[in-house]
Amino acid sequence: MEPRYFYIDAAGTRSGPYSETDLERLAEIGGIDWTGTIELEGLGRPWRINEVGWLAAAMVRARQRR
């Protein structure tokens, strides 16, 4: 089973679940923000975007394209 993630924006609104691919796509179109956090289902500990290497890289790639 693929891991399921939730995105929590700066206002505390939680969305998901998402796969890693889903989150990368959202990052690439500006659907998530650096101020948000990501939570892996079942762990309950959120990570800042910059703590999740593959997602931070997708955010940087998206910024470079704009």
C-alpha cells in the first residue's frame, strides 16, 4: 500500500489523503505552500515542507519554472 499523506495549510485546514505523486503535482502547480505541513497517515507528527526532501525539491523545481 502506498503511503498516504495529508497537507495542512497555514490556517490549519487539512486536505488529503494524497500520494507522494499527488503532492509533487500540487507543488508544481502552486497548490501547496512552504508554510504548510505534511502528515503521514498513522504517525500524527506533521513535518514542515522543507523537512520533506522530495517535496521541497518539487517546490524548488516549480519555483524555477515560474
